[in-house]
Amino acid sequence: MSAAEGPGPLLSARDIRELAAAAGIRPSKQRGQNFVMDPNTVRTIVERAGLEPGQAVLEVGPGLGSLTLGLFEAGADVAAIELDRGLAELLPATLAARGIDEERFRLLHADALQVTELPVLPRAGVPTALVANLPYNVATPILLTALERFASLRTALVMVQTEVVERLSAGPGSRIYGAPSVKAAWYGRAELAGRISRQIFWPVPNVDSALVRLVRHEVPLGDDAERIAVFAVVDAAFAQRRKTLRAALGTWAGSPARAEAVLREAGIDPGARGETLDVDGFRAIARADAVVDR
């Protein structure tokens, strides 16, 4: 039975292999491609995304369309960004064969890290949720870049390496707490939303996968200028995470002595380390930097 003749809207493992074989497509290790082969897993991902019927969703890396079809089944309309030319050319035909109205779908053949404006869906408008199986090698940059550029995205539910989920959702004091943890916290609250068996992928990856869900703050912590200032402090603090903040922020501040002055102005112990601070602590340092003489 071909994919076009399948009994249901979602792609089975057989459908996926037939589609790929017919189009001469093989998953690219270089691009971190691992296709989801199990419809039940697709439905689990969509269910945990908490979507509303008629909602506009952004999907990055739709691949052969497994998750895309799951989003349509849930009543969402989808704007997708796909870097791989072969996959981008195949996906519209797959959706058409499954009876998806073209008004419910828009596709950009582009690098997600270079996209600065999202497609507007004819019925649902601008995407308000990101739901994706992200390429392992660029998952964190894609998530953080999307949250930075597209304020319309109020939630994100993405499948990535378990290690990445743990880092994004870690809190101060954890050994895996770092720059991605703080940057995610700038945008909203990130949490583990489920674990995914590696056996449902083609090819089977060498790492475990999990879902991370992020809900954006109702009120932004600050504007773009403050975000840039805060992230500069975060990057400096974690570039040398074993050092005290006085030492780690020395270059950023102009000197270790000025770093100490900034930290004291912010009410933070110069002998502390970056891993002990939450996002508000880094915000306090950025604000203090603006008032301490250079």
C-alpha cells in the first residue's frame, strides 16, 4: 500500500520508507535528520503541545511530514521551514495526497537560523506555537533564535536530545545549569514534557530524546537592548564557569576590579560563580554595569 493510499492521515513506518525510496531520500547525518516513524509518538507530541483547533503553528524541519500531518489532525494550520531541498519539494505532494487543503499550509525552503519573518497562514494568521522535531546539532540555537525573533510564539514544544532538555530546564546550582538555561529563562519557563524512545526514529540515533515545553512570560523581562546586555553577561560568566564572577567578568567589565564594583553595585558576591545566579541576578549585573564608571 502506498502512502497516498494509506487508511489514515498519519504516516506509518512503511509509508515513510516508501516515500523516501521513491524520492531517493536518505536521512542526512550532517543535518541531524532522524525521521519519526511511529504515529502514536506523533500524537503524543501534538497532545503535549496543547494546541487549539485553528491555531497557527510553526514547524522547523518537517522532513517527510510525520509530525506535520499530526498537527493537521489536531486541527492546526502549519507554517514549515525546511532546509533540505529534496524534502521541501516532496512535502507539498505528500500533504496533497493526504487531502490537506493548501490554504492550511505554507512552506519556506530556508535555513531556520536565517529566517526573519514567518509566513502568514491564510486562515490562522501568524504562528503562535512552535512544535518541532529539531535537528540535534542545531536544536538550541534554533529554539532560542525563534523565541528572540518571533514574539508571536507564545509556546514551544520541541523534541531534542535529552541532554539538551535537561540543560534548558535546569535551575541555578545544578551542574548542567548554564548559558542556555538562563537564556531560556529569559523568554519563559522551560520544563521536561516527556521522554521519547530512540527506537521510533529512522535512523535510530545514538542518544536519547525528550520533549521540552516552554511557555513564554506573560510580561517580557525586558526589551531587546536589555536582552542583549544580559546575554553578554551570561556568555562571559559561563565562558569560564569554574572561575568566580569577579574573574570571569573581568574582560567583559574592562578589568577584574571594575567587575567587582559592578557586582557589588548589583548586590552580588564577587566570589560567587555564574551557576548560582538566576536570570534576575544576571539582569541586576547588566543594570549595574550601566551606572558604574569605566
